[in-house]
Amino acid sequence: MMRILFLLSVLFVCTSAFCKARANYSSAINAGDFLYVSGQVPIDPATGKMMEGDIETLTNQAIDNIQHLLRLNGVDLKQVVSTVVYLKDIRDYDAMDQAYGSRFNFQYPPARDVVAAADLLYNARIEISCVAYKKRK
């Protein structure tokens, strides 16, 4: 019975600005009390184009994209419990960390991994994924 309830709680959430028809994954998916958000790159949802600029600007756009998907699911940044940040150039770490810290400036910020990656989708300089806790009522 619990397995059936868990399977029924899985919900696919996708908007045209954040998913492409050719994508074989969910942008965000609920599983039990958790919302898993796939890696978001700094694409401007209004234009669908990769943003340019410094790593702070790109970090903020990636987090804006995450925040949009969280809000669609009734969750906010304060409920994020874990993130993974992929950087194309690890030398961007300090500047990314400053921008990231301004957005996750809570008493208990999420756990975080930072990974240097040789290549990211769409030649992005940063990609961020997360897991948020969403207690069901």
C-alpha cells in the first residue's frame, strides 16, 4: 500500500520555458515529501537564450529559474535542503559563492556540493540542481 501511495505521489511538472519537447527528463518532480529540481542553467525564460555576463549574473539567473520551478510547486528557496553547483571554470567559485550566498542567506542554508565540469549543456558556465523539502498536508 505504501508503495502505491509513493508512486501516486510522483508528479511531473514542466513549463514550456523550462522544458523542451525533446528532453527525456523532468524539470521538477515531486517524490514523497521532496521536490527534485533538475540542473538549471542561466537561460532567460523569456527568450530561451543563454544569458551572458559575469558569473554573479549567471548564478542569479540559474537560481531564478530554480525559484520559478519551486514556486510552481508551492515551495520556496528556504525549503531547499541540498544543491549541486557545476562550474565550467572552478576559478569562478568565489564570485559564484558570493551571489549564491546572497540568495541562500538563511540561518540554515542548504547543504551544497560544487563540482568543476569540463563542459555543461548549451556551453553554460554554471548549472545548479536542488532538492527541496515539501511536507505534504
